Amino acid sequence: MHKRRGRTSRIRRRKLFRSSESRGVTESYKYEFIELKKWLKDRKFEDTNLTPACFPGTGRGLMSKTSLQEGQMIISLPESCLLTTDTVIQSYLGAYITKWKPPPSPLLALCTFLVSEKHAGDQSPWKPYLDILPKAYTCPVCLEPEVVNLLPKPLKAKAEEQRVRVQEFFASSRDFFSSLQPLFGEAVDSIFSYSALLWAWCTVNTRAVYLRPRRQECLSAEPDTCALAPYLDLLNHSSNVQVKAAFNEETRCYELRTASSWRKHEEVFICYGHHDNHQLLLEYGFVSIRNPHACVYVSRGWNQFH
Ligand SMILES: C[S@@+](CC[C@H](N)C(=O)[O-])C[C@H]1O[C@@H](n2cnc3c(N)ncnc32)[C@H](O)[C@@H]1O
């Protein structure tokens, strides 16, 4: 017969379970993070609160180095670390973007820059950031059609729509890529391939932070609201936390404040939005086990049988 546990023992076990669930193994010693930290330091950013770690369940993320209080600023990333359409327009791509008619979209500008810098390898000033980006993504748009076929019907339909959108994005961008040929020794078709553009598209879609809409004369009128925020984009999602994140025009930093408190050595999360699991899988390539926004999709006419 089982001996009934006392209240103290139950609380202790719950605490132990909570901490083992979120316990991370530091990754700050890894070469790519040492290089990234140097790169960030050169751009006037040093983190005292967080460190990269690998967590059971959520994978790579950021862990608190000390306890963090409600309202505390957890990251303040200088503008010089952000990759925005300004970065692209001020680069060697700027002249080609300005010339191209109809103007490329802000998304195309960001994706083109990512593919081009990735191709530059060691020559790219963004190398330490590019090296920590995932090599592949798990979003349905990257999955084999046989795998997408196994998804629940409503999600499968959205995944197929998304695949068509990305394919059209590629097809409609090819002439612009051809115009960049003078910049490269190799044929642009081999650099700006579908798989390279898909990787860049997933990078922006799964990792970009939101900026107040801006308008660049040389880009199309689609919303220009995405920025890649190196290091900050290592934060994983939880629906149960609240954060305040925005670009501060005075400090010229992208600032993130937590509305939750964190114990030392816990995984620190941000909330990507109130997404159900279909949206999380579609946009970010993962699902959350304890998702308060989880819902069941019911097809039209389901009640005909009652
Ligand atoms: C902004 S990045 C976060 C950092 C990322 N884990 C990394 O290693 O680069 C977003 C991606 O992290 C992963 N992710 C974020 N939150 C997660 C969670 N709660 N559980 C599992 N994976 C998560 C997903 O692959 C998502 O596309």
C-alpha cells in the first residue's frame, strides 16, 4: 500500500519537478556564442542578465544568470545590432533596390540580404549572427508534402496556402535576383535558389521582432515592420508570460522588459502572441503542450449528425 505523502513533501516534489523541467545546460562556452558575444560587445551590447542554454522541451533558449524582478529591463539591444531594411538599403544592395521597378517589398529586401550575406561566408560582417541561425526550419512550409498530408485538415489547408505564397514570392523575385548578377562571381540562380530563399523567409518569419511601421521610398508600400534582433531572438515562447518590447526612440535601443519575475537559472520566455497550436506550428514550427489558447477546430456542418 502507498504511504500518503505529507503537504511539505508534495510541495517539495512539485518544486523539484518545476525546476528539473526548466533546468538548462549552458551553451555560452560554445565557439559560436563566444563569437556572437564579441560581435555584440563591439556594437556596445553586453548582457548581464541572460546566457544561452539548452532546455529540455524547448531546446535552445536564454537562461537567467540572476533572479529578475517584475518590470526589470532584461535586454536593451542597440540599433547597430538590429538588421532592418535600413541595414539593407545602406548596404551594397541599396543601389540595386533603388533602381528596381516595381520597388521590392521590405520582406524581399531582408531575405535578399540574408541570402547574400550567408553566401559571403567569412567575408560577411554578420557572420557571428548568421552562424547561430538554424540551418533548417520545422515550419510546415519546409516539410515534405507526405508529412503535411498527415496534419489535421484545417492546418493542412493553411500549410498548403503558405507553401503557394512562398513559391509565388520566389517566382516573382527571380528577375530582381537576376539584376544582382554584377555583384557575384557565381550565377545568381545558384545563390538565390528556392531553398535559400525559403531559409531566409523562415528566418524572418520565425525570429523577427516588430517595429513601428516605417515607409522607405525605394521599397513597396507593404508594412515595413520586421527587424532581426540578434541574441534577443534566442528567447523562446510561452503563453503564460507578459513582456513589453519596443524600440525606444530616445535610447535608440530595442528594449524588452519582463512583467513576470524569474528565478536564477530559469529559462526566460517572451510571448510571441496569443496563438493556438495550429498557428504556432504554421508560423514558428512548434506546438506548446500546455497552451491556454489551444482550441479544437470543428468543420462546418458538424452538428448535422445530432
Ligand atoms: C525566436 S526563435 C527562439 C530561439 C530558438 N529556440 C533558437 O534556438 O534559435 C523561435 C523558434 O524557437 C523555437 N521555439 C520557441 N519557443 C518554443 C517553445 N516553447 N517550445 C519549443 N520550441 C520553441 C521554434 O523553433 C521557433 O521557431
